[in-house]
Amino acid sequence: MAGLSKSKLIAHRQCPKRLWLQTYKPELQEIDSGQTSRMDAGNLVGDIARSLHPTGILIESGSLSQDLIDTKTLVSAKRRKPLFEATFKASNVLVKVDLLLPVRNGYKLGEVKSSTKVKPYYYDDSAIQAWVVKKCGLSIIQTNLVHICNRFVYPGNDSYNGLFTHANINPEILELEVQVPKWIKAAQKTLKGVEPRIDPGTQCNQPFDCPFINYCSPAKKPAKYPVNILPRSSKLISELEEAGYKDLRKVPKKKLNNSRHLRIWNVTKKGKYYLDPKAKKLLDDFSWPRYYIDFETISLAVPVWKGTRPYQKIPFQWSCHIERKDKSLKHYEFLADGNNDPRREFAETLIKAVKKRGPVFVYNAGFENMIMRELASDFPEYEKQLKAIINRVVDLLPIGRDYYYHPNMMGSWSIKKVLPTIAPELDYSQLDVADGGMAMEAFAEIMHADTPPKAKLKLQDDLLTYCERDTLAMVKIAHFFQEN
Ligand code: SF4
């Protein structure tokens, strides 16, 4: 029988069928596209965690059996050193330990995570590791969850002391450790048997999205307007689904009492969009010129620019359309080159483009305002100008949410849902960068030293096209509200 590993046991803990499928029918799994970038981020976090123990030794020969031998030699050496990826095997379960740090009378075991807090499902991971390592005869004094500290501010010069919090999780895992032999037996039994008959349920996305979901629950033909398009109402949706309602149009009016739900229901039933003339009235009142702006940001687990924090949203791009009373449009933009901290140049160029007068339209003001507030606090010399821009901000999202709905929006007022109902010619699906997540990945690639110059140019082009599309979309939406 093939051996087990920590990740296989964790898969079995989530669902026995998951482990069976990944062992015998791995071709059925569907890996989501964000997984590669999450793995890259995780690898970088691991590298930094190791760099904080400069005398440490990385055990990575390329062969697991050699890694086992190397680990054995190093843990029995007279002068013990921190070990990275120390490899152990017990009861046919193989584990690799991120950090094994020698302390008086034993070791501290560390599992490195790129999250900013301890999540309950990490305990199983660490319990398996600690159990196997102890079975191999090592004395583990403490097991730590080594996670990112979100209060850390990068001081520059590759100095990452303080980036990690070592959370002692001994109390939580000690009682789990005694269950590990049971988990191993159960997993071995599953692997000896035929494909388990388990129906999809809450386990399919807790604690992780299972990559076999499409195999286990093949898509049924969905209703044209499923009841789950009703926004912010999971309780009501469950009640309606339990009562057998699939299509929103079949739900009786008396079952809905929220005015937004009623509007969605009404418009969906009629099949015709709704636009309240109040939207026009509201927009008519704004002066000219009008500015339409949109920002793109990147969040890095390991900050690379002095003065920034882990996962801080760092703005690297803006787009601005300026519209005059005669409806003429001019477009301005900024995209950082990815070599240096982009924030100062971002703020300077934005202030210059947005001038001093005229409404500044955004779509979902919370985000743009938060970025400008952070810039104002990080660069006090621009505080006055940035706060003045914030005071001019007009949010198009609530105007749409209060006064517009089209059946094709399927319960969402995101710009990507609204735009095709108003200006289908501005289709995002043709773009190589088509949403904020893709923009972040594209900029991360631009920042990477190994990305060839030609590929960088293409990525820059994709980003500029995408962000310009976002602000042009806002112009179209505002025109539609005013002219219909
Ligand atoms: S999709 Fe659900 S039922 Fe199927 S293997 Fe995954 S967790 Fe198990």
C-alpha cells in the first residue's frame, strides 16, 4: 500500500472520498487558477521564515529517502542546527517540517503559514506533524504556528525580523495528537476499499474547496433566474429552496418583503429594465468637468517596500476619464513600472490629473477613499490635496443600486454586471486582464525580475486597457442614467 503524507491525511479528514479520488482518479480534479499564485506567495513566506535562522540547513536532496537519512544524521549530530524541511516517517506516514529549531532538551516545531492568524483547521496539520516527529524519537518541547504579523512594518534592507508571530498551539494539538493513529487507520482502510459512496455536503468546501466538486455534483441545468440571486439573504434563499422554489419568477410576491428584493423580482418577472428618473435628476446637478477614476492595487504577504505592511493594499495604477460639458472625453493614466514603491508617484500624478474642481466619480467609493486616506497618512505632504479629492467623490454604485436594475444583472450591481446591460460593446470577456485579481497577478509578474521585457510590455498593455475600460464603463453608466 502506498504511504500516506500529512496532506493525504488532511484530505481524508475533509472527506474520505476526496483522498480516494486523488489517489486513484487524480485526473478528475480541477485545480483553480489562483492556486499557483497562492503557492508562489506561500513559497516566498517560507523562504523569509528560513532566512531568519541563518545557521539553518535546508534538507532538500530531491529524494525523499535521502532526505530521511539526512534528517536522521543531522538530528543526531553533536551540534544541532535549525533544520528546514526536516523529513520524518512513522507508521508509513511521511511529513516534512517547515522549521525544526533546537532548544534545551529538544526541539520547537514550526509550521509556517502565510495567513495573519491561526485558523482552527491548522491544528490537524500540526498534530500530525508533531505525532510523527515524536514517534521518530524526538522530544518536541513546543509546537508553533508561525504566521504573518499584520502589524509588522517593513523597515527596508531585507530586514524581516518581526514579520512572524510564533503562536504556541501546544494546548490545542496535544489532545488531537492522540487521535492521529485513528486517522491513519481510517485513511488506510479507505484506500484499501472501493470508491466511498459519499454525497456532496458542507464538507465539499470546508475547510477547503474540494477539487472534485464537479465530479461529485455534476451541474444540473440551473433555473434561468435562480432564487439565490437575491442579494444578502442566505436565510431567505435556503427557505425558498427548501420550499421547492427554483426560479425567482415563480416565487409569490408575499414571500418577499425587502424593497430591493421586490424590485429584482418585479423586473425579472417583467423581463424589462427599471430606471428611476431620480438617477438622472441626481446626476444633472453635478458640475463640469467631471472626472471618472479607478485604482488597481496589489497586496503582498511579504512587504517589499519600506514602510509598508503585510497584505497592505498598495496602489500601482489609476485611470481617469475627464468629461467636459460638450461630452468630449480625455483619458489620463498611470501605471507603475514595478521596480520601486509606486505610492508617491501614484499620489502625485493622480493629484495633477484630477485638478481642483469638479465631481470625481468612482464605482464603490469605499475602496478608492480608503486608498486615498492611506496615502494621505503615509505622505502627509499630499494630505490636503488627497482629502480634497475625497471630498469631491461621488459614488455611482449606490445610485445604480437605488435606481437601476436589469434582469441580466442577476442580483448584482458590480460594474461587470451592470455594464453589459448598458454598453454590451464594452465587453470585458475579450480582455486578457479582466478583473482586479488578474490585474494584481499581472503586476506581480511585472515586478518579478525574471519576467522577460517583452512579456512585461504585453502585461503593461493589458493592464492599461483594463483600467481604461473600467473608467470608460463609468462614463457610459452615467450617460445611460442621464439619457434614458
Ligand atoms: S466534492 Fe465533496 S463529496 Fe466529493 S470528494 Fe470532494 S468533499 Fe467529498
